[in-house]
Amino acid sequence: MFVTKEDLKKLGFGNYQAYSLIKQAKALMVQKGFAYYNSKGLGQVPVEAVEEILGTKLNFKEVEEYA
């Protein structure tokens, strides 16, 4: 599963926080050897990468229930 800045904003993160998390996750993926994520135009990353940065699981099901 992949996540975008807009998905993170729906979870309650601010605009800059969401942008920063995506940027950090892309850097983490490049560090792990996935050069594909070195693209500036790419705006989605694996959920697992964001969860690794945050140190917790993200729950998208609660957001979907209120959408």
C-alpha cells in the first residue's frame, strides 16, 4: 500500500508535516537501495516507510469510516 501527502493530511498531519514525511520516506527508500524514489515528481511512498519514520502504525480504516 502506498501513501500520499493528501492521505497523511486526512490522518490529521499538517501540510508541512505531510510533505516532510513523504520527503523523509523517499530518502529512506533511496538509502535502502530503491533509486526509483529519487525522483522529484514522485509523490507517493510505501506506508511501511512512513510508519518506520514515525515508529507507529497508521490506521487508515478510521479515516475511511468518516469520509
